[in-house]
Amino acid sequence: MTLKPPPLRNDCFALPAGVHWTPVDEALALLRDRLHPVTAVETVALVDALDRVLAKDVIAQRSNPPLPNSAVDGYGFAGGLSDGEHLIPLMEGRAAAGLAFEGEVPPGHAIRILTGASLPKGVDTVILQEDVTTDGTAIACRGPLRQGANARKAGEDVAAGEVILSARRRLTPADLALVSATGGNALEVRKPLRVGILSTGDELVGAGEEAKSGQIFDANRPMLLAMSARMGYVPVDLGRVMDDRELLRKCLDEAADKVDVILTSGGASAGDEDHMSALLCESGAMQEWRIAIKPGRPLALGMWQGVPVFGLPGNPVAALICSLVFARPAMDLLAGRGWHVPQGFQVPAGFSKLMKPGRREYLRARMRGGRVEVFKSDGSGRISGLSWAEGLVELGDGAAEIAEGDPVMYFPYASFGM
């Protein structure tokens, strides 16, 4: 007998000897360096700009506030007050928001003024109405009160000509308020990124279909479509494709004309039916598929007719984690948002774990009682753990022994935009 079996290791996550496994940071750097924005620019009305990505900086057309104004309801005069009691003659009329007082307040006199009203000439200080008594002809009050109290300066928030929002920002409701307050009514934004979602595999059936023996329901496609929508992109359902290389080739050809990026699940490894990685290799655009990450060992990164393709693992847990770690920052870059690193937090571990070296590991996790707890099993087939979790714990590439209370890095799902 000439053939001899390899040593028994019983570890599906072990790194094969002699095979180069790309570290997570190296794969991310590759994406960051080689991808660029692909979405076109258009001008939209302010009311239609929510969640769109700015294509260029926004300049304030008008100062905010445009004129000095009162921050409170009260009485306005000039110069502040010294310590002690004061009796100040009161002018007729008042200044209200939108109803400016046209005259001038002479020195030593006061005028009734309401919140938001422009300061009349001769007024630079406002005293709260609760701090005075009045008979309609004068006000009695006590000092001291500094000059300029309760008065807002023109442009103290934003000055005309100032950059108020930078390009690559995804617009929030507060951003729209700022643009409107400073005179804007239209914005140059990027068109939404179109994300194609494709499932592959003979074993898959769709929700509501009959699952025969050996078949499973397609969990990845609804998950990835919803994830793309939650992140602010336009999800495009590319359906399911059987394990047929020519059918898959045709589907990719058609998708390349209508989407900006493609996420596939299944067929990303090197088996007989792993047609996604095989097609990307044939096209000469295959970049990496042995990435040192757990879960998610097979991950194809490539191009198809100029469209980036992420060949995700077929396992839903690995598919989602690889989407968050790799596809999400890449899609931000393609959408014109720039490269965004998710915000993580050092928190005490509510678990213990022994880490083997060589792969970065992500655990399904959630915060409870000031500590982060992890799902009861790190098996990548446990889909329920994705729903149970509210984020991920990231464990480094090296060997480690984590005890309860040790600091670990926790990334809430919201940090990934999900």
C-alpha cells in the first residue's frame, strides 16, 4: 500500500501545513487599497436626502443665527448690570421672533423681548423675565448681570461660508436640519449602492417551498437582503442557482449589468461543487479565499466584469460574520462613504475561553450586567446564535487564555450599521 493517511487531528479549523492563510488585516488592507467609489452623483432636494451619501462638502449659505438674538423671554438693554438694585424705564413695544423692533433702545432703557427675537439696536444683554418685576412702565431687578448675558451672537453656531458637512457622510435627520437652517435646499449625493444577493447550492429551497429529504431552507438570502437594506443600500435579489457552473456564469454575467457589488453564499471553497471560487479563478480575478478567520474559512474575494464579488461561505453564521467584517467596509467604500472601521469597546468578559493561534475569531455575544456573554456554542451551524446575539466579540490572531473579567473587544451589531 503506497497511500498513507495523514495524522488524525479532528480539528476542522486547523490550518493545513504548507498553505498560506491570509490574516484578516491583510485581506482588509487589500480591499481598502484596490476598491474605489463606483456610484454616480446626482442632485436631490433636501427632503429626499436622508441616508444618502454626500458627494462633496456642504457650505453654509447663511450664518446661524443670522442676527444677534435673545436666548430667553425677558427684557433687553445695553451694558449689563452692576451689583445691587436697579430700576430701568421700559420702552413701548416689544421684539419677537420674526417681528423685529424697528426703532432703537436708548441708553438706560429696556424693552420687552421674546426668545429668538433679533436684538434691537441699543440692546446687547437680556435679563430673564423671572428676575424682574414690572408695572408696564419700568422694570425692577437686581445685579450683577454680565454684559451679553442671555444673548446669542450672529454666526456663533455656524458662519456663512463654513464647511458644515464633509463629503462621504451619510446624511442624518440632524444633518438635514443643519443644512436647512443655513440656507441649503438641495444636495449633491451619490446614488445608492446596488447590492446583488445570490445563493448557490442544489440543497437549497426557498421559504414556503417543499423541502425534500437532504434539502434545507435558504437562510442566507433573506438575511443578506435584509442586512443590505438595513445598511442603507439597495438590495437586489438574484435568486438561487443550482450547482451548475454554466448557470452560475450566466447569472453573474446578467448581474454585472444591474448591480454594483455581488454577495454570493456557498461554493467559495475548493471542493468539486465549489463553482464560485472556480469561476473567479478562471476569470483571473480571484484574490483570496484562504483567510485566517473563524468562522468563515473559505471566502472568495474577486471581480466579475469589473464588479466586486464576495463569495461568502454557505454557513449562515459564517456568511453574516464575513459580511460584517469584510463586505460591509468594502461596500461603504464602493458607496462613496470611505473606509469605516466599526466602533468597538473594551468590556469585561463574562466567559472563559482558550484560544489557539493562527486565526482571528468572532463570537456571537451580547452585554448583560456590565459584562459580555457569548453564545453557548461556537459551532458555526447554530443559526439561533445570530438571533440571540446583539454583537460580536473579536479575539486576536494569537494564542490566548481568557478568564472571566478579562477585557475583550466587543462590537455591537449597530457598529456595523446593522
